Amino acid sequence: MRAPFRLLPLLALPLLAVPAVAQNTPQLEPTRDVAVTYRTTGNRPETVQAAWLASARTLRLDLPRQGGWGLLNRRTGQARMVMEGMRLVTELPAEKLAEMGIPAAPGPNARFLREGPGRVAGLPCTYWRYSEGNAQGRACLTADGVLLSGEGTANGKSGGIEATAVAYAPQDPARFQIPSGYQTLNLPQGLPPGLLNAIPGLGR
């Protein structure tokens, strides 16, 4: 994969339609502060650091291959990319979210099928099958909403992630704020994908 967790409709977890008697819903975001180290799978595996600030419902993903880090506020749906070397921040358009490892919120037609218990990175989790539209796969989540592993396909692209370390600890809110003095780059709506990919830090 060219970008971390290319399948991260995984964290969005749109899931498989099943009979009502077997259907229930997993906890889809962590209920407390946590930091997770993930290893991606695919042609170019890499290690990615993720951190969750529960009070702000905000995810930070450190993306070394992109030369910066991403923020997703699950309360507002706003996703931004911070490019350290350029001291630049830009709001990410929807088509780049999965490629940059930024999860979207679950869709209204998300369906879930519980498979059974698992254990990843020393923690118990529950495996779920999921599908919505053209996204489908399998993920293991803890009872308090931490994604420990996942594999799936969306928009014809496949990939996977697995947690190698999980640390429950208070997160520094300052790490979830845009640094002062950074310039904001506002990308116009409908920007052609070829031009978007030419921007350092946003290209594939």
C-alpha cells in the first residue's frame, strides 16, 4: 500500500447486513485516551502511530511517509493534514481520507455481524464482519472501541492493519492542536485528482 491503512473505511466500520436477531453494534470509537502502534500489511508495510483524545473525540495519526500527521475530529467530521517541513495545514477532501489513513464516520446503512472472540497485542477483542456499499472486510475491536486489527476492501483497494502495542494513558491535548504560525492552504472543491496528488504530502 502506498499510504497507511489505505482501507480505513475499516475504522469507519460499515458492516454486513444480517438478520435482525443476530445484529448488534460494536463500540466504534475509544471511550478513553489511548495510543496505538499499528503495522500495515501489503507491498510496503510500515509502522504508524495513532493517538485518541477522548474528551475531544479527536484522532491523531502520525504519517511518516507523508511527512506530517493527520487529525480527525469525529464530533465535527473535520479532517486536516499538518505538513511539518512546510509549516502548512490543509483540510483533507473526502477522496483523500482513506488514502491518508483518516477514518470517516460509519455510514447510515452500516451493518455488523459478530463472529467471536479474539486476542491481538495481548488484549481481548471481538471479531466483526462488515459491509456497506462496496466496502467489506473483517475487524477485531476491544469492548471499549479500540481497533486492534482489520483487513478489507473498499473501492477495489485492499489492505490491512494490526496493532503491535496499545497504551491506555492520558493524552496531551496540545498534540491535537494545529501549531501556531502554520499557514492554512484551502483547497478548492472538485480539485482534479492529478493536481491534488502533485501537492507534497498529499500525493500518493
